[in-house]
Amino acid sequence: MLGLYFDGTLRLKDDLPMPEPGPGEALIKVIAAGICHTDLEIVRGYMDYEGILGHEFVGVVERADDPFWVGKRVVGEINCPCYSCELCVEGKHHHCPNRTILGMKGRQGAFAEYITLPLANLHVVPDALPRYAAVFVEPLAACFRILEQVHIKPDMSVAVLGDGKLGLLAAQVMRLPGCNLLAVGKHDHKLHILDRMGIRTTKESELSGNECFDVVVECTGRPEGFELARRLVRPSGVIVQKSTYVGQVDVDISSLVVDEVTVVGSRCGPFEPAIKALVRGLVNVQDLIDRRFQLEMGLQAFEYASKEGSLKVILETRSFPSEGLSYAGELGDQPVV
């Protein structure tokens, strides 16, 4: 099996063993998978992971205990809990200490021709949702997690920091409650994506220093992003920390105490609202797709995704060429490298 394998060095291997689904699991043929910031950070040493990378994917179930799933086009939640520990019994499956995580911890990822996942993790992709849009379900679900954790009201001021893939998605989700929203980034071409949607934007370099927000969502992917979030949040406000990275952050704990600032770590989120938002056109992901590569060119894809200013890079398997599937709204005019 072909896949992108990381063992301290990122390599394309064509002799990887085929995964074998266990009881209650599905064997899934990967159609497409997206490279995200976390994948790039893993290559830099985050999570101390060795194996096949990738966790944002859409695929087709080829084998499963339950015949309902066979042939279904699916996306999948990345955390695979044990369902028996104390946290699992409390319903906190995403925090199970025994969990495996697709492409990050103890479970081979989606930058390969096949993966396995528990049936409990799978969600059927509606026919109306293009395959490339489906790749965004997992990161978009992470953005909807913010709305589960923080009650955003229309009279609140909210800033989203970062104009990478996650920041652009988070800004679109945060506008849904109708709050006073500002997206902050560094790149004109990225911020223009939000400008065209009517979302107010500004470059980080153009902040006056007098801005203050009830909620600041930190999606910069940089350790210094937390410092900016701390500067922008008002007393008794909330910082939602979405970025993960290898580097450490110096935090003035005393100032957080004095200003009674709440810091909320925010990770994986609910798939169903993400799928519904994509189907209903509430979130635009088409403009976030930068380039598509065949899996065989995975190393070049990673190099491109690492460039400053790049957006979503998607890997495709040759079993599902662009002309092979034509879901409504499919991106048919972008060349596959």
C-alpha cells in the first residue's frame, strides 16, 4: 500500500501493510485527504508520532461488519476511545486516556490508500456535498466546538486571529451567531476571502493597540499568537486557544488572574453541524483550496503546504480521479498535479 510515513523523516512508501479492520471497524478506501497545520507540526516534532500521517479525509467504505456502511461515502472522527474508562463513562470520549488518534497517536492516518476506523466514528457524506468540501468536515467541526464551549451572543465583540485554514473557517463559524466580528491576519489574499463574504478584516500590523474584545479565538499557529490574544481580550473576557505547536508560550498568569480572563482550550468538535453548514452553503471552503496533488507526489505536496501564504493542500488517490466522480458543485477546473 502507498502512503506517507513519518519516522523522523517524511517518506513516501509503497510497501506499507494493508490495514485490517477489527471488530466494529470499517476498511475505508481514501478518496482525498487534506494537509493541515497539525500535520506540519508533527513533522517538526509535535506529538512524538511515528506512522502514516493525515486525519482530514473523505473515503468509501469497502468492508464492514454492518452491511449498511459498505459503499457509503464517509468522513470520520479522529479520536478512537476505549469506551470503558472513567472519562468515557462520563461521555468525555475525546479525552479518553487510552484513545488512539487517526494519524497522530497509535493509529495509522489517511495519507494512504486505505485506513480503518470504528463504525461509531463514521458519518455518511450527503450526495450534495462535493468530495473536496467533505475534506473540510473535520476542521470545520473543530470550529463548531467553540460554539459548544462559549456562548456567543449578538451583542458580543469577537476577534479571530490567524488567516490560515483554521482561522478562515473559524471566522465563518463565529459570524453565524451575528456577533460583532473582526478577523485578523497577515496576508491580503487570504483576508480577501473573508472580505468577499462580508466579514470585517484587518491586518495584524494595522491594529491600533486600542482594540478590545469579549472573545478572542487564537488560530495563528504561532506561539506569539497567544500574546496577541492576551493583549486584545478585555477584562473578564475569554481566550479560545485553537493553535497547537511545538514551541512553548510564556504566560503572565498573574495578569490573567487580575483581569479574570478565561482561557479555553478547544480541540475536536461535532461533525453533524459541520456537515449541515457545508450542505447549506453557510461556510465557503472552495476558496480555501490552494492545490491538489496525487498521493504519489505527497512529498511535494508537503513542501508546498509548508510555504508561507499557502492554504489547503489536498492529496488524492488515483483510484478516484477527478473525472471519476462528479458530485454537485465538484471542482472540475483545478488541475491535479
